Amino acid sequence: MSKTFKAPDKVIYVCTGSKCKKKGGKDIGKLFRTMIKEMGLKGQVEVVKTECTDRCDFAPVMSFQPDNAWLHEVTEQQAQQAFREHILKTDKKEKPLE
């Protein structure tokens, strides 16, 4: 039985600890999953829910890898902008994705 394990090219870690979850972390994670699916990036980009990152005062917190970009107090609009910048590598000044 031969199974292959393919690591994604990019990973978005989204904190879903209690404070981050309450401040939108869980919803932003769902938004990223939807964007990945709609853009045909499944297998290339993965969203990983993390438990507490111990940065509760800055909720919600997320990290884009391999850029090692950490974001805090992120709104859905900022999350879309960060997705363009760190995943799609497009201009930061474009209008929000819909």
C-alpha cells in the first residue's frame, strides 16, 4: 500500500483559541478555505487551525507561511488583502475579493 504525502506550498495558521474565535478567527479561517477552493488552490495552500498562540490581547491572530508574516486584530477585509499579498502575491491595493 503506497500512500503519498504532499506538503502544501503555503500554509495559513489561524488561531481559534477562545479569544481569537470570539473575535472572528474561526470565520476568517472559513473565509480562507472558501477562497482556496474557489481559486483552485486546494493542495497548494492549506489552512491550519491552531489553539491558543498566547497572543490573546491581539486577537484574532494568524500567520502566513513561508512568508512568516504575522497579523493581528484582523478584519475580514484585511484577511482578504493579506491573502492577495501572501498567497496570490498580487497588489495590496486592489478592491476586496467577493
